[in-house]
Amino acid sequence: INTGKSADVRFGSTDKVELVDIERKQLEFSYKDHNGYHFMDPETYDTMTLQENLIGEGRDYLVENLAVQVLYAEGKPVQIEMPASVSLKVVESAEGLRGDTASNVTKPAKLETGKTINVPLFIKEGEIIKIDTRTGAYMGRA
């Protein structure tokens, strides 16, 4: 659980397995600095700093006040679960070409978190769009 890796193991019928106490908590992202990613518990207002290796690719979707689920094993945070989708602002996007009417034509767009994804030609700078956090794909306007 601490490393996030899995392994196939066969157990005999008499083998005993130690259970691990797992807890799930909702935290809100506050900000990032040189110490790591800072989250706040909305119930107790306690703050917690998580390192980038625990955040993983979720860092591309973290915006202020985003609620995430953090899994704890034996009282230590071991995994972060992002919501299935997030709404992010497009901060940079090229203009679509006039007359380009082919279906499924996309262009790159830079989001407020710095991540670049492909979006349909009609999306403009300043628009809020919905992104699938599992695939990084455009889902629609928010």
C-alpha cells in the first residue's frame, strides 16, 4: 500500500493475512509551493502537505478549492483520488481555421494548470471546459 505497487501472491488455506486500517478523507487543494502540495480538511481546517510523488498526474488538474479523496493507511496518506472530471479555464488557444468543417478536428489548448490538451475548434480562450481526469480528454463546456 505504501508504494502503490501490486503483486500476484498465492496464499494457502491456512495462511493468515494482516489487515490494514484504511481511512478515506475528503480534502480541498489550497496551493503548491517548494514544500509540496497543500490541502485543507474542510471539517477541521487542519492543513496537510503532500509530495508530488503521491499526487502523480493529478497535479495537472489541481485548482484552488478542488475536493479530492485521500486514502490513509495506518494514519499515513498513501493515495490521492481525483474527481472523475474537473472544470478548468482555457488560458491559451490558437484560432480555428475558417472553413475547416471536417468532423472531429481539434487544436491544442493550454489550461490554467499548465496542461495542454486537444479541444474542438470552437473553444476559445477564457472558456471553462470539462476534462476527464482519468484520460485527460475534453468532455465539453462546463
